[in-house]
Amino acid sequence: MKIGIAGCGGIGSNVAMNLVRSGIKDFVLVDFDRIEESNLNRQFFFKNQIGEYKSLELKKNLENINENVSIESFVEKITEKNIKFFFENCDIIVEAFDKREFKSLLIENYFHKKIISANGIGGRDLEGVKVRELSNLIIVGDFISDISNYKTYSTKVNYISCIMANKILDIIGGFKDEKF
């Protein structure tokens, strides 16, 4: 089972971390961005990784959990021209972009695959978090708190990431290899 992670920030890095800890071993990571100090409050990165590319450093962090993972890692910005290249061989795709146009591009191009997406991760309200399932698309969030208008907190980002990882485990039938 190959999992695509489209965006390696707060949602993508934490979903991937939870999946590796659950025994998932096969990933494609795509992100063009670099780690900033402001990311450390909610993303699975460390101070010594500031300035490095998120997708490459996430690969290292996941390998530190389980050296037996198989990870393709790309430092690329998703575009209409290259999007088909990255995720066609993935069974499930985690949509973890923070910009609406990239979210739409991924969903439009891969609606034939299972996609787990986040929508509304800003603020601290956990009570409003819901799961909506629409055909091949599962969306987790409060559907209100856009991160451009709300501060992002580790608690909510991790809560939503855990729900998303759990939905993937539901789809594939649970833990794969608890001993790695």
C-alpha cells in the first residue's frame, strides 16, 4: 500500500509520522518548501532542520522511526503539468496543501483515487472537527477556520492529522506491521 503525501507541513508531516508508527512503509512525499522556525510548533521537524527542504527532511525523520521504509521524496511545486507524475502509483493520497488552488488541482486530477484532505485547521476548537465522506474523498476539519484568518496550534493540527491517519488505517484494514 503506497501513500502519497502532497504537502509536508503540519498535516502532511504528522499524518506520515503517524502512519510510519502504525507500520506503513511505502510513501511518496512532495513539497517544494523549506522548514522555517515558525513551523516547529506544529510540524514534525526540528530546530537543526531549519532552512532545509521539508520533503527531504521528513524522509530522514521517518527513516529514524523505521529504517525499513521505502520513500520517494520530491522537492517540487505541484503544477498542472507535473501532477500526474507524482501520485499515479499511490493507493491513497493525503492532500495537505495550505493553498486552495493546489487542493483543487490534486482533487480534480486524482478523484479516481482515495484522497484524505484537511479543511479548517486553524484555531484551537476541537469540538467543531468533523469528517465528511464524499465518494473517494474524505475531508477532516471544522470547515470554517482557514489558516489565513486563524492561528494554527499544534493541538488542532495533530488532532486532525491523527483522524486522517486513522481513516487511512480504516481503509487498509488497520496496523500493517507493529514490529516494523
